[in-house]
Amino acid sequence: MKKTLSLLFVAIALIACNSSQKKTSESDQNTIKSVSVDKLLGQAETLVDQTIKVKGHVTHTCKHSGKRCFLVGDNEQFTIRVEAGGKITGFNRDLVGNTIEVEGILKERRLSKEYIDQMEHEVNEKAKEDGTAETCATEMNNINDMRSWMKSNNKDHYSIYFIEGTNYEMVK
């Protein structure tokens, strides 16, 4: 009887140890590690609708509402928009030029081929009406870049990623 109780106690102890190890490893997997804007955009397709943390340099905050800011990483070619939400009531203009770490949900907006065709049509109509060739040329370059990306990535849409921010802090 004593032997059976001892074995039962050992079995319970082993199960308890194993389950606490599983809980620890599960919580480790849920821990959010901060990444740069460049790295985030490199793996964005796999992180949509997940909570992420990203560090970046603030290049712009919307001056009227303060509800958006834009971050760049080391490669200033890559930008991501952050929408205010959660504990973020807005982004102060004083943030421009500083580095912040934002926590939030990564979201994706997909522009279909048809939508991009409509954009091109509107740009061409605007050029006919306004004669603003410089602005239209920039917009056409953006449209051509989207189509080029779609073709090289074998996609039927162009993805725009942004963050629904829930919290941020200054990075020193």
C-alpha cells in the first residue's frame, strides 16, 4: 500500500512538473518580441491579425487628428502606418524624429487588380482635366510599382500593412 501511494505521489509530481513546463513554454511563445519595421514587413504576410511589437523612427504624425503616425526602420524605403487605438489617444507632433516601440495588431488591406485599374483610370482622367503631369507621374509610378510587385510575387492583389496600435513608448 505504501509503495502504491509512493508511486502515485511520484506520478502526480511528474505530471505537475510536465504541465508547468508546458505552461511556461506556451507563455514563452506568447511573449511578443520587438522587431524593426524592416523585419516586420519582411514577414508581415504571416503575422496578419496577430499582436506584434515594432520599433521605428517616427517620420510623420497627422497634424489635424493625431490619430496616425508613420514609422521607418533602418532602410527608410520601408514605412508602416500606425493607427491610434487602445491606450493611444493620439500621436503628438513632437514624436517626429524620435524612435518609438509600438504594440498593436498587424492588419492588411488588399488592393485588387480591378481596384488598381480603377486608380489608373482616375489618374488618367485627372491628368486630362488638371494637366498636373508631375503629380500624375508620381501616382502612375506607384501604380506601376504595385503591378510589378504583384507580378514578381505571383499575387492577384497588392498588400498594404498597417498597425492598429494599442500602446507605445519612447525608446532611448
